[in-house]
Amino acid sequence: MQVRNPRTGEYDYHLTVDRLEDIREKAIRLRAAQKQWNEAGLDHRISVISDWADRLEQNKESVINQLSIDTGRNKISKIEYEGTLGMIRGRCHTVKSMLPPHEPRPSFIDPNVHITQQYIPYPVVGVISPWNFPMLLALIDAIPALLAGSSVLLKASEVTPRFLDPIEQSIVVHSGLSDVIQIIRGGAEAGREVIEQSDAVCFTGSVATGQKIAAHCAQRFIPAFLELGGKDPAIVLEDADIEITSEAILRSAAGATGQACQSLERVYADEKIVEHLTQTLLEKISTLKYNFHQGGALGPLIYDKQASIIQSHIDDALSKGAIIHSGGKVENMNGGLWIMPTVITQVTHDMKVMTEETFGPIIPIMTYSDEKEAIRLANDSIFGLSASVFSQNIERAHHLAKQIDAGGISINDASLTNKIFDVEKNAFKYSGINGSRMGRDGFLRFFRKKALMNQTGRPDSILMQSEE
């Protein structure tokens, strides 16, 4: 497969795709090695993964360089790399505290029956990750699965695959890990085979693909842990600090050029402060530059197909009466696709930009007159990933946050779920299904539970069933 460079538009990388028989052979090897990996114990797994993190740190420049080419982002690639290492080390440091108790306990129903709970890891966990944060989202599921005692079949996106080369190199030379994680390269066909060879699947990506994966997993009676799209709303109350609010909204909506599932994509502002908020956002946007300039904070759009979707959403809004105040046009510059943060007003819920995931730096702003209307608008969506509320009255902000149908709510900030990993949250509606990838559940979801029930007294007699 030929891979596009997001800065130049050139197809300058050749991805050698795994054949289906290659994927099957890798899965067989993983399945054979997993039992010993699990039986070696948690301390051994922590040690191996911690040592591997050290090796990744030795390959820092190589990994960051490939991530930068993949995404067209230098600074964010460094942040992603450091954040991924922090996640790996954080998981290794805290995983023991997440282990459930194994000591026998008497049953509440019959104290003579003593119960021991056994936790059995899924032998092979398939991880299928997206293109927007290639390294972090590939390993955020793989690491806790490995710590649980599973082996991992990892297929990263074919849109941003370069970083896999230094990652795989570090795994191959690290003998303690090479038997229990295998990297798969390819597109949809390879992804389907990963599902076919796995005992549980983690997927991050679009709703449409997630639905297909859920159906495939259901046919195989295996769990699918899905983190899908979002259309995250922000509710801005009339007492919000506009400086703080505008800073958070802009960073969330335009950071990483809006290419993150937890980016804010809808803003509902009290009609009393909407003009102030809009003007403050426009002033901040006027100082931004593309990252091919010194000090530029805005990278290119990574995926050319997504760029077309972004432009179609803007054009749809314009055709239905919306007003563009900044940006508004995907630009082709030296082969790369770029767009400035786009503030749109006079929007309604019959526009794609308010209902479908845009995945770009678009900030549509809609007014409301009272809190009930704000909640109704925020919840008028098929998505429920995350959201934000802005108010200087914290009690009031919490009251509204509790009414929003989404899994993670940031208060007086935005997109906090992209850095706060130690609290569990679930995706609502079409934004996903099954256990949280964060906190304790992000580890425990890779186990099946077995109950060992030991009768210490006399078993019940069949005569108990005798009719009187």
C-alpha cells in the first residue's frame, strides 16, 4: 500500500501488507506463548514492560521522527510520545493496586460455601487503532492487556503506519516481549482477520466501522470494546469567564487541527454573552499560524478523505444560511491540506456541522435562552463521548454536567479525558460500548471471571425436594 505524506501530499512510503496467512501464523504464535506469559506472573510482566519502555526511550528520536512524518506535527508528536511513555510507566506502577482480592470468602447465601474468584485473561486480544494519535491509541489498550496476561495482535491504521517500524524494532530486540505482541500491517481486510483470530477486540475509530466490528464480534461471541466518534458539546453559561472559556474551546476544537474524538464540535452559548465569546475566539484565532511557520500551532489535515468531509460540512452549513467568521476553506499548500479554525454562527440542528462528526477545527456557535434549552440541545445527538460546561458557579456547572448524556464532562476546561486516564468513564449512545479503557476497568476488562465454590458443610439432599 502507498502511504500519503500529510505535509507534501506525496505517496512517499510503501507499506508491506501482511497476508492473511501471515496474520494467522502470528496469532498461532501468540496463542502458544500466552500461557507461559500469564503463568510467569504480574511482577514478571511489569518488569518486562518497564524494560521495554526504557528501550523505547533509547529510540526516542526515531519514534518521534516517524510520528512527525505520519501526522505532519512535530511538537504534538513529542507530546504524544512522552504521554505514551508516561501511560506505560503509570500502568506498570499502579496495576498491582487494581488487582481484585483472591482470598476465599463465605457466600452471603450459604456461609458453608466458600467462594474463590479466579481471573483468567483472554488469550489473544486484537487491538485496531486509528490514525489521529497513532502511537498512544495503539498502546493505550495493548499495554493493560499485556499486563493482564494476554498476548496482543496489534493492527495500527494504514494511514499513519511509519511509527510502527521503530516500535517493532524495539519489540524484536526485546526477547521478553517479542513472543506476546505481534504487529499487523494492512487495511480493512487485515482488520477483519485480526478479529477472526482474537478472543477479545479493542477498536478506536468511526461509528460505521465500529458497528461492523461489533457485528463480527457478536457472531463470534467475543467481546468488543469500542471507543467511537463524538460530537462533543460545550455549554457556556452567562457567568462564564470568557477568557478561560475561549482559551479552552479553541485549544480543544483546533488542537491537533481538530483531529481528536474528544474535540469540542458544538458550542451552545447564552445569548447574553455569545457576541463577547465569538469576538474573543476570533481575536485568538487571528494570531494563529500553520506549523510550517516558526511558532505555528496548526498542523495539516492528516487524511485527505477527512479533509473532504470537513469541507462538505462547511459547505452544507453555508448553503443553509450559516455565517463563516474565520477559516472556512481547506487549502492545498505545496500538496498538504490545511484549514484555519473556522467559527460559524447562525447554525441549526439540520446542518451536518451540528449533527455529524466533522473531525476538524470547526467551531459552530449556537445561542440558547435558558438552561433547559441548553441541555436539550447538548443532548440532541446520537453521540455521547464527552462534553464541557463553563460557569463560575461550580454548583450550577455540576448540576448541568450531571444532565448531559456523555461519559466524561470537563468543567471550566475541555477535552480533559485526553490526559486524565485514572478515572473510568463510558461512552454513551453511538460513541462506544463496553468497559472503560481508563482507570481500573481499563485493566480488569481483559479478564473473564471464574467462580470456585467450595462446600465446607454437607451438600443438600434430594429429599429436600420431597412433597409434603
